[in-house]
Amino acid sequence: MLNLMPNSILSPAFIGHLLAAILALGFLITLALFLRERRNLQKLLKDNSFESVRRKNAAILAEALEKAQNVVEKSRLSVDKFENYFQGQFNSQAEKAQQALDKHLETIRSQSERAELLSASYTKEKANGILERFEKNLESFLTQAEAKSTQSLESELAAVRQTIETYKKQQLSLVDENIVAMLEKTLGLVLAKKISLKDQLDLVYEALEKAKVEKFIL
Amino acid sequence: MIQPLLDKILAQTYTQTDALNRLHALKNLLVAELFGRGKSSDRQTAPVSLGKDFYKHFNRNNVYNLFDTLEEKIREIKPLVIFLPFELPEEGMAALGQRMRRLFGKNFLAEIKLDPNLLAGAALVWDGVYKDYSLREKIEDNRERIIKTLREGMKR
């Protein structure tokens, strides 16, 4: 925090207290003189007549008043002197403080400007970095997404091809089964009507001979 | 004495069922002849192919024992089961029987069964083991080649 009052002696409150103290001191001095004169007067009253006492008393009072006035005057002069001195000090210190404050404010302003420039530069750099990273990440993400999509499509295609191939094989297998079944049925019908007993027996003989060769029948 | 009798009975009989049937017929004939029972026509139906000597071996004392022994011997013969895709007539059975005997020896017996699915040829069962020598099996063995040929034929 900026110290605007480098010397507390210059504060108005202090000056006020000082003036009050000076006035009190004058009053006390006056009171002391009055009491001394009163004692002298009482002493005189014992020795002299009333009139002389009254004159003396008046003279003393006048003298006391004069002295008191002198003291008060002197005090007033001292107060003015002090006031002027402290006012000067105060003004000088206030001016110095103001100058320091201005200087400090200037420093702050320049620092702030520098910080602002630095901040702008840092922000720009940071933003550029973020943008660059974002660009790289986006590019990487897009590449990965493309690769994944391609891979997914390829696997889907492979699965579809596999399904088609399996279906084709199953259908062909069914057709084959049907072809063989039809062939056997046709042969059964044809052979039953067309093949002679001799031919049938020849095939049976062939079977028996083969069984013998293979030693199926021992 | 049993073996010549058995050979004569089986000479023109090629299945075990036929052999047993023939044996039972002969037994009835001889029992009727020896004990004067049965129909008089039985004597006339006696198979001539067996020869006159065949009947001389039988008398009232041994006829039952001999026929029991013969039946036992016939049942001891292990028959070859032949599955055929067609009904085999009597003359066909004789031809098949003679071929069997040439291949596997005398007194060889078979049992004929019908299986139209075989298409042609035969399937055999020997000693409880089945083996297919039919056209159906040949088609199965050459299945791929047949399918390939048929496919090529269809493409044209």
C-alpha cells in the first residue's frame, strides 16, 4: 500500500493537539503567575492599607494581564510558526507522495502495457498451439476414421462374400443332391424295365467275383 | 454216410431256406413211406434227382436221427446274404447258385433278399459285415465326377 503520509507529525490531528497543548501551557503559566501575584498581594494586604493594596493589586493585575497577553501572543506566534512549518512539511511530503504515486502509477501503467502485450502474445501463441494441435488431432482422427471405415467396409464385404459363397455352396450341394437323387430314381425306373435278367445276373456275378478277389468272403 | 446225403440234398439247392424246406419234404416223404402214414401221393412227388440209392440209407430205426443230423449240418452252414434289386426267378437262382459254388466251393449257401434301391448289382453280408457292390454304391463312389459331367452337360 502506498504511504501517502511519510511523516505522521504533519497530520492535522497532531497539529491540533499541539496547539491545544501550547494554549494549555500558556494558561498554566498565566495561572501560576496569577497565583504568585495573589500570594504577594495577600502578603501586601497584611502590611499596607486597602488603597495601596488595591493599587498594587491593580498594577499587578495589569502587569499579569500584560504578561499573559504577551505569553498568549508569543504562543500564537509559535503556533502560527509551527503551523506554517508543518503545513510546509505536509505540502512538501504530500507533493513527494503525489510524485511517488504518479511515478508508481506510471510504472504500473507501463508494466500493465507490457503485461498486456506479453499476454496478447502469449494468448496468440497459445491459441496458435491449440489450433495446431487441434488441426493435427483432427487430421489424425479423420485418418483413423477413414481407416476404420475402410476396414469396416472391407470386413462387411468379406462377410457378405462369405455368406454368398456359403449360400452358393449350400444351394449347389442341394442341386447336386437332387441331381444324384434324380439320376438314381431315373436309373431305378429305367433299369427295372430295360435291363435283362442275364445282364442283372452278370452284374451280380461281377459283385461276387470282386468280393472273392477282395477276400471279403473267406 | 451223412456227408454224401448232404451233398446230394444241397446239389441243386442254393439257399438255406430251400435246403431246409427240401429236407422237411424228404423227411415227410420217407416217414410216410417207412411207417405207412401220410398221403399215397407223397411217394410220387419224391425228387428223382436224388437217385434211387439215396432212399436206401433210410429205415425205420434211423430216419429221424438222420434227418435231425442233416438239419443240424445245414443250419451249421454260414449263408452269404445277397441283396438284389430285382425279383430272382427260379432259373436265375440256379444260375447264381452254380456260379457261387464255382467261386466258393460245394455246399455253399446263400440267402436272397430284395432291395430295389441298389439299382443293379448286389450288396453282400458275410459274417455280419455289409458290403455294397451295387450300382448305387458305384454312383456314390463316383459322385463328384458324375456331378461334374452333368454340370458340364447342362452348361452346353
